[in-house]
Amino acid sequence: MNVTVGVLSTSWIWGSAVFYGVLLLWIVKRIPWSVILRERGIQHLLFGSAALLVLLWQLRAGVTDYLTIYFLGLTTLTLMFGWDLAVLVGSVVMLVMTLLGVESWQMLPVNLVCNVVIPAWVSITVLRVVEARLPKNFFVYMFLCAFAGAGLAVGVSGLSMALILWLDGIYSWAKIYHDYAQYLPLIMLPEGLINGIIMTGMMVFHPDWIRTFDAKIYIDDQ
């Protein structure tokens, strides 16, 4: 869910900008740029994923005057590239959407935090919990990390934006619940389905594209 026009107070916007800026600096420092610059295959995957995400984010529906919903796809990016590169690619796509006039420049920091950082963080958290507590199994990874992880990511992302609008006094919680929150499960299901289908295809045909998936462990050793 995104805020498409400038309705939030400056404190939320500047607070989001500072948080995102600090996080971005940390991400840029830890990304293995030498590997990315050396490997053409990784570059093609990054650029291709960004292009597909731009197209995916064009498919959106309006919920209220200020809110829109669309498929995020951040779980697939996170599982493919890791949390750091997923945030970077998602940020580039959000910037492109803003340059195209689809998103508001004023809302860019908040949109980056709620629709890029948070879903990527939820996705990697689900992965880490699954890896720590459950056996390394193809179907566990597919259903929990891809399907369930994507649904949970878009749910938390939507709730984070809804909470900001409520805390800032833009909407009452009754209106947010009536117009959006009660329909979150209906949004989470197709998000999980799309990410799950894409990840399943890559796990079967191109497991080498997925940074967080080791085919030897998840398939060969089973």
C-alpha cells in the first residue's frame, strides 16, 4: 500500500528520510560491489528484476483518495539477492515510479520505508526463523519462505502505512479498518501466490539465481 499524495506531517516524512538514509549508507557499505561488477550474470538479474518490478508496480488499485495497493514482489527479490540488494533494487524501482509521476516526491521517504524496507525485512526474518527452527527441506522453503513469507510481508507493509496514517490523524482507525485493514487477507493471498509461483519456478529450473537457496542442501541431500 502506498500514499500517493502529500498528506503526512513533515515529522513523519523527515523521520522516515533520516532512518532510510542511515540504513541505505549501511547497505551500500556492506554490498559486495566487486562481485557485482565482475559478474555479468548478476548484473543482468538485477536489471531484469528491476524492470519487471516497474511493470508489476504499474498494476495498482485505489483504495481511498490517498491509498493505492499493488503487488510488491519484495519477497522474491529478498530470497534471490538477499535483504541488502533487495532494498537497493526496490529503492531504485520506487525512485523510477516517482520520476514517472506515479508516486509523490513528498511521500518518497515514507513509501521507501513502508513498501521496500519493511517487506524485505519481514521476508528475511521469516527465512532466518525457518532456517533456525525447521529442517532444510524444499517444500518448507517454498511454502513458508516464499508463499507465507510474501503474504506476511505485504500484510505488515500495509499495516505499517495504515498505522502511520492513523497516528498522524489522517484517517480514523474505524475508516482504515473499514476501507482497508479488513481486506488485508485478500491482498496477502495473491501476493503469496505470485511470489510462490515465481520462486518455485526458479528453484526447479534456475536455483543458481537464488542467493538464499542451496540446491545441494534443499534437493540433492534430501
